[in-house]
Amino acid sequence: MTHASLFSGIGGFDLAAEGASWTNAVIQRSNFKRMNKLGNITLHNADCMNLLREFPDRSFDLAIVDPPYFDGPEKLGYYGTSKSSIGVKRSAYEAKHWTVPDKDYFMELQRVSKNQIIWGCNYFCYSFGPGRIVWDKVNGKSSFSDCEIAYCSLIDTVRLFAFMWNGMCQGKSISEGRIQQGNKMLNERRIHPTQKPVALYKWLLSNYAEPGDKILDTHLGSGSICIACDDLGFEMTGIELDKDYYEGAKRRLQWHQAQHKLF
């Protein structure tokens, strides 16, 4: 029995009928929870370590990942605070499946991808190269970090991207990231505690990916990278362990793709 036939009829998805690539066909049934192919975007609801071990070497051109990088939420059981810095009440997120990756994860990631952009590199006890990307969040007096740092295997220097990301205060565009979006109706809706803006991923892809590249994200979260890849025409594989976040990211992408059809 082929891997394609293993998946035929599971959850209404037929790998053979959809013409799925070999990178998806190698996934074993034992590692499978849920899978959806939406245009060029393939989503897996699964443990990323199980899937990574099944991918052949250098399956992807670029991995852009944002794994959990500190163990506070894992110990406390939640992420965030009940009030913002200006006293606005908000719900703390339950820290589900919040596991900080170890050396095995980074070794597998570097095996299956030709290049990597890894957020939170400054928190991990792992030897990364010199390249860094700094995202300036333009967040004013917020109690959260002023910036986030990623390792980038494609450069030996430090590059800066500024885009406002502080609650309801979000950047206007990639080129006007320090200017607040005036129309709050255009803001991205937050569905994940460590959600990153679509604009950030579009900037990364525009600067560090080549046309035709295959993109990997092992910790999909809110699925912002899916929207960026969909808009820019990249083939992408996204993996998310948590069922609720997986469904949220999938619905977000489906809604975004539906807007294209309307217009």
C-alpha cells in the first residue's frame, strides 16, 4: 500500500487525488492527526518532531519558525497578564503544549531545511551562526520586549525591521511600520499569545526567499505566515500541535483566500 492510499478517505482528504508532493506523502499514519491542503499551503495538526524525522534531507528551501523560547508559561500554565500596561482587562492565554525545544529539534530543522530563520535565538542554549534579524515592535511604554531577535542563516550581519505591534496599536504597512494604522477595522485579530504580524512574514519572504522556494513552519500558531505565503505565491508546509490553534489558523487562511475569490 502506498502512502497516498494510506490517507485516502481520512478526513475527506485524498493525497493521490490532490496530487500531493512527496514531502507530504512520506508522513506515516502513526504521526497523523489532521491535514488540510489549501492552495499552495499544506497544514498538519501533529507533533513537529514526528514529522521532521520523516522528511528527507533538505526538503525545504527556507524554514521560518517561532518555537516557544522560555519556560515561564509551561510552569505557570498560562501566558500573559490579566491587565495591560494601561489597565485594560484582558484574558490570559492557557499555555497548551508549551514545550521549549531542545538540541534534537534544531538538528532536525537544519537537516530538513537549506536555510533557517529562527525567532527567539537569544533564549536558546544552541550554537547559531552570526546572522541576526531584529524586529522593532515600536511598542512605546509597553511592559513587553521592545524587540524580538531571530537567527538568519542567510546573512552574517544584523538587519532591522520596524513594525508597530502593541495591542490595538498596529503598524500601517511594511514601508510605514512606525506609523500607527488609523483604521482599527484593518487591524489583525489576535488568536494566539505570540502572534506575529503578516507584514513581518511578507518582509522576511521578500528579502530572504527566492521565487519557487518551499517554506516550512514547525510552530504555526496563528498562521500569519500562511497568509504571507499565500499572497506571495510560495508553497508552504505548516505544522501545529494544538488542535484549537490549528483550526484557528486554518479558518484564518480560508477566510483570507475567500476574499481573493470575492474580488
